[in-house]
Amino acid sequence: MASITTTQGADPLSIEPGTVLVADAEKEGFTEILFDGRHGLLADEPVHLGGRDTGPSPYDLLLMSLGACTAMTLRLYARRKAWPLERVLVRLRHRKIHAEDCATCETEKGFVDSIERRIELLGPLTTEQRDRLLEVADLCPIHRTLMSEVTIDTALAETA
């Protein structure tokens, strides 16, 4: 079991393997410590939203997760096929769009989250290899999670 100490010097917070812990880094603002038992990161909101900009925003972290998973999936696939993929660059953008402006969305009213993903494949790949890698991008586990039905079970934890 790994632990993390908060910036206020509180008792270490334990974390079980396979669990992520998010803890306030401060009483004011929005800086959060993200910890998976091996790695620590900060998340925050930009200054114009009341944060201190000490780390990526939650939406930025979501995009980073999708981008990392996409690049890893493409690298793994190309490696298995022994294709000459030299580098993968994934650029992502999140925005909210009006549901009525979305031709492929089931939702008809309100807003829909839209993620734009642009993949750059470097290396002497054929057109067929590039086309197949574009298809494989949609098979990355994070993409599949975001596109599937997701349930979130929320409850208050017991406190000591």
C-alpha cells in the first residue's frame, strides 16, 4: 500500500493498488493532488476560472488520457505488424456544442461534449497502413470507454 502526505502535513493517506486518490492540495483554490500509488500529479483550474494553473484542468487530463491511449495503441499495433511507424502525435480539443448542430448525436436538446482528435503518423507508411492505423485509433481502450455507456457508483466513504 502506497501513501501520500498532504501539503497541510496531515497523516499519510493510504491507497490500494488499482485505485486513484485525489486530495485537496489547499483549502483555497482548486489545486488537487492526483496519486495512483506510484505517480503523483497536480490538477487545477486556470486562473480565469479561480484556480492557480498549477496543473492541467480535469478536461485537459481527460484529453491527455485519450491521446496517450491512442498513441500507445497505434504504436503497439504498428510494432506487431512491423510497420515503419516512427512517431505518433495526437492533438485533441474539447468543446461543448449545441445538440441541434450535431448530425451524428442522439441527443437533440442542450449541449453535447465534442472531442476533436487529429493524429499525425510519422514514418514511411503506405496509404493502406495509414488508413488501418486510423481505424485502430478508435479501438484504444479509453476511446471505447468514452464511447460506451459508463456508470459511476458514488457514495460517502467512512471517515476515521
